[in-house]
Amino acid sequence: MSRDWLSERLSDDLEAVRDAVSDVCEKFDLQYWLRIDETDAYPQEFVDELQAGGWLSMLIPEEYGGGGAELPEAAIMLETINRWGGVGGTIHAQLYTMGTILRFGSDEQKKKWLPQIAEGLRLQSMGVTEPDAGTDTTRIRTFAERRGDTYVVNGQKMWTSRVEQSDLLVLLCRTRKYEDVEKKTDGISVLLVDLREAVPSGQIKVEPIRVMSGHHTNQLTITNLEVPVENLIGEEGKGFRVIMSGLNAERILAASQYIGSGLYFIDRSVQYAKEREVFGRPIGMNQGIQFPLATAYANLRAASAIRWQAAQLFAEGNEGGTEANIAKLLSSKAQYEAANAAMDTFGGYGLAVEYGIESKFRQSRGPLIAPISTNLILAGIAHRELGLPKSF
């Protein structure tokens, strides 16, 4: 794919990141990503290249061996990966999950874990969702009972991504049962679990879940898992805020991926529409082709603007929850709009695997319902921003 693409105006620093990441992405062409999709494999070669270049540790402060970058730089990195046809979701959690330790960990935890993560220890996974507790996170049942200097954890987790590609897991659990707290967000704690010990010992059983987007996700069964109390992140019983802070970063970075994929559809469609001739003229002359692509592009630019606002707020220490959620909402819808416009542009060829549209088209549907559903975002905006009564 050519680098001569339409783009919004970026700062010199962000352009430098985009160009450097593009150098990496050029080594992994469409055929590489088609093979990954066909075999449902993890793109280890691509991930290794990013790790070697320091991209996966870019948000870790320099004092701990990282790049010392801020969230906007990570956002443009993920946008660029997806715009080149890659899948940023295979590595994005390495960028934000470590923030749990960085923002809420003790000095000892930071000194112990962050340098190891910067060197390549994989922290790609976060266990939050459960079979009977999806969006309503406060109703989780996975319970950690303290016994001296150890928590003993039992429960289940669903949709826990990249466990098989992780060394560590950020685990959300209850240290006080839901029925025993006055405020439903109380009694929730965050533990850092060493998967290198927990999985081989059978304390965590991992069952992969095959999904249509090629996303590597799993169900976990946790049985008498022993976690040292020193691996408690933040204050016991106050982990809801800890986990929500990381989820705001996730939504900003996810939005960046969706914007990148949306622009991938636009780039490919514009090129094809200029070259494809029907009835003696390029199909790009037809407004039926032009208008859907132009509309999708406009909506992607609008989503990008709120994404940058959210990223800057986060970098300044403001959680920016509303902005992060709006960025995720608008970018996921704009990506899906661009996917449909691309499929209409390519026509029957859009269904052909070799053109690289149908796989991305499949991947564009999931973001409308995860990592947070469109309807829940709208309900939150209605209540928190508009002052309407809570609907759930």
C-alpha cells in the first residue's frame, strides 16, 4: 500500500511515529495478514518486530526502561498498524494493561514489574468479564479469600483475551461479596497473577473461544489459585476505579485501531474506484461510489478529533471517561460505515479473500458491541452528561 494517503494534519512528533511504524508494517504485507486470518494464528513475527523496536514498551517511563511516550503516540501507532492492514488488537493490551501497575502500583511493584515488562515480559491479558457478569462488572463472583499472606481465588472469567500470549494477568475479583457491600462498586480488588505458574499448575484452566474476528480470547476456570498479597494492585476493596482507569485507555486505543481500519477501507476503495472501469468509465466518477466513501471519511475524521481530545486529557492526568467512550462510539460506527462502503465499491471482488476486504469487514462488526457496547455508552451519556434518569 502506498504511503501517499489522505490524512489529517499531525504534529511533527506524531508524524515521526507514523512513519517509523509504517517502516515496520511494510515488512508484513497483505499476504501475511491473510495467512494469519486463514489459520487463526497469532502474528508472533510481527509482535516480535514491534517488541524489538521498543514499541510495546513505549508508554513505560524511561526510568523503568520504557520509551516514556504518552497516549497520543500510542494511538497513532495503533492507527497506523490497522491502516496498513494489520491488526493492532493483537498487541494493544501490552500498552494499557501495564498502566494498572504504573498508576496504582506501589513503588516496589513498579520497580519489580515495569522493567521486566519493558524488556519483554508479556502483560497482554485482563480478566474482568464473567459468564453471569458482562457489562455489569460489579456483579462479578470470582472471589479472593485472604489466608495470611496469600489470596486464594476461585471463579470463572469469559472473553479473557490473549492469555496464551501472556506471562501475567490483571485479575479483577471480589474480596467482599456483592451481597455484603452497601455500594456495589466496593469490595472489588485487582490482583496481578503470574500465568507462568498458574496455568501449568492447573490453578487456571484456559479454554480458547473461537470467534469470527480472529480475536484470541478464552474462558478461564480458576480453582484455588494462590496469589501473594504483595501482588494486590491498589487498595483492597477499591479496585473498581483501578480497573476503570485502564479501560478508559483501552477505549482510546481501540478507537485508534477502528479509525485506522476505517481509513484502510477508504484507501483501498479510492484506489480501486480510480482503476476499475465499468461502462467505459472509472466507477469512482459515480456519486453512488463517491458519496458513501466521502461520508465515511468525514465521520472517521470527526471520530479522530474526539479521539485526540480524549488522548490528550488522559495524558494530562484527566481520565476523560466521557470523551473516551464517545471516541469509541463514533469510531466503531464510522469503521463499520467505511467497511460497508468498501464492500459496495469492490462489489463481488469484495467477497474474494485475496482482495483483503472481507476479512477486515468481518473484524469491523465486533467493535459495535465490545469492548463496551454502543447502547451502554449511550446510556452513560444520557445519564451523566444529559442528567436523565439511569436506565439500568
